[in-house]
Amino acid sequence: MDINAKGLQIGYGDCVVVKEMDVHICKNKITTIIGPNGSGKSTVLKAITRLLNYQKGMVQIDGRDLQSFGAKEFARRVGVLPQMHSAPADFRVKELVSYGRMPYQHLFSTRSAEDERIINEAMQATGTYHLRDKSIHELSGGESQRVWIATVLTQQPEILFLDEPTTYLDISHQIETMRMVKRLNRETGMGVVMVLHDLSHALEVSDHIIVIKNGKKYSEGTPTEVITHEMLRDVYQVDADIVHLSGREKPLIAFRELA
């Protein structure tokens, strides 16, 4: 499955946020979109996933126009977890996760044995099965994020979109979430597209990175091709060294002291 966006112009009313952008997303890879606050990262993700209409350009899935997909058909192929999400206070974990099966169900139908299997597998894959009878408001931030990811996984999407999935999480839960995302990608072949602020996480888990600056694509490529001293200075206005350590596959970002 490939998603191709060409010549995208996206905005809110008369305000243009993203200008003339091309994006190509492949299944099986982890693609991360990075850039400063207000650069248009989440705006691009929303346009590609139909959460926001684009003003110009086109988006195609396997050569077919994005708008030609029905809601259920689209949800069976593309899973989306926005930055902000909520559920009624009395929802239990398994009840919330089960809602991800709605694209496969008919009106007034009950969950099938196949639905139950997929719901349980999604909770097991995200380490939330033991939480299945808890209220979602009893959960920690990290637990809650894993439950929401499980909910999207029950859609069995070919590509999973995550908008800033580590926001508001402490460092241990950030690392836990990134490890889970990488494991799901490697074990299932499901593509993942994320918007991230943490460049170290992007460097560590991504196969492909897209850098956005001022609503335009600044660069894209592998993590080591894209995250460089020059990019950090030009896009983020910070000085940093890219440090390669013996025995470690990915380099580290060492930010220089503040003047």
C-alpha cells in the first residue's frame, strides 16, 4: 500500500499553512514527520487522513483518490490516532478497544468470535490485556496511550498514523511507546507514520524522516541523512553534534551548551 500526495496546499480559511508539498508514504516503513512548532507537521497528517480538507493538490491510496473511499473502507486501511482523544468516563478498556471493530460490523450486529480474537490480540500486542476490565480513567498516561493504540489496531489498518504519541508522557513511557511502535511495525509489517517533537526518538525508530519548515518540505531521507548538524541549525536554530558511538547502530544528538 502506497499513499501519494502531490502539490498539497492546506490551510484554515484564508491562512495557508502548507504550500505545494509532495509526500510519499510506503507500507512496512516507519515514517516520521518532524519540524518546529507551527511548521505544518500535524496539518499534513490531518490532510492525508481526511481529518482536514486540503485546498489544492491530490492524495491517492494505491492510485485511487482519497475522497473516493467510504468511511468504513478507509478505516479498514488507515488507522488514525489524533493528538487529542477522549471517551466517556464509565468506559472500560475492553469496551473502548472493541470500538475499533466498527468498520467491520453491520448496524445492530454483535461482536463475532473473530472480533473477540482481534480485540484480545490488540490488547496483548500493546500490553494492555491485563487492564481490560479497568475504567479508562483509572489508567496512567502511558497505559492510556497504549489502550488508544490498541483501539486503532483492532481496525487492522495497513498504515497507522500517530500524531505526537509521546506528548504528555514521562520519559519512561515515551521510550515504552516508541519500543511498542517499532515492535508492531517489525512484527506485523504495518506501516507507521508519526509526528514527533523528540528528534532522538525520530532518529532511533524511523526508517524515513520528512522535515518540514515554514509549511514546506525542507528535506527527507533516512534518519542519518536528514538529522545533521546543518539541519538542526537551519531548521531549529540550535547547535548540536551528531555523535557516533562504537557498537551503537544509531548516533546520538549532543546539544551544545547554551550561550
